[in-house]
Amino acid sequence: MGDYVARIGSDDTTLAAAFYEEPASIVGPKAFLLLLTKTDVAKFLDDLLLSARPLGYARSTLEYLATRMLNSEMALCSTITARWRADGSELQRVGTTYLLRRGTEGWKIRQLMMTDLDKLL
């Protein structure tokens, strides 16, 4: 997950999109997105970065990681990602829980769920 988080902030979001299974979904309190292809995932991540850049966003770091196996091929993974400004000050912390699935290409993100920081695994 650390490699994935590092690639989210890169200018080439196709690197982060490679961590997703096709199709994948994004679940938030008020939205559900079905992303059919890795191109759709990269577009979602591009839009996310475009909305964060005016706030001073420069990079992300993985601050917390907890994983729970559901069975031999599926796992839940909760993370806290810190988003940082170029001046080194913290912009925000984001809680996310991922549903991961082990397929022929290894572990991939099947679903991303926005999660309150106090509700993580």
C-alpha cells in the first residue's frame, strides 16, 4: 500500500491505477463510482489531485496500515494517508478502507471506501 500511496501523488496516475482490479468501485458517504477500466481509475485519481492542488497539495504519505484477511483470496486493509503541502505542513489526514482481492496478477484493489479515522480496522 505504501507504493500505491506514493504513486497517487505522482503526475502519472496510471502508475497508481495499476494497483486496481477491473472493475473497481469507490464508495463514499454520498457517492458510488464504478470504474470499469484502469483508465477510469486514473481519471478519478487525476480529478482528486486537481481538486487538492489549489489547497497546496504536494505529496502523500502512508501513516497507518492494518489488514484483516477475510479468506485466502480477500482482505480488508485500512489506511490513514497524510496529505502534505509543498512547505512541509500537513494539509489533511484521510481514512480509507480497501477491499483487496488476490487474482492471477497478485493483490489488487477491488473497492475503496472512505472511512472515518475512528472507524478503521
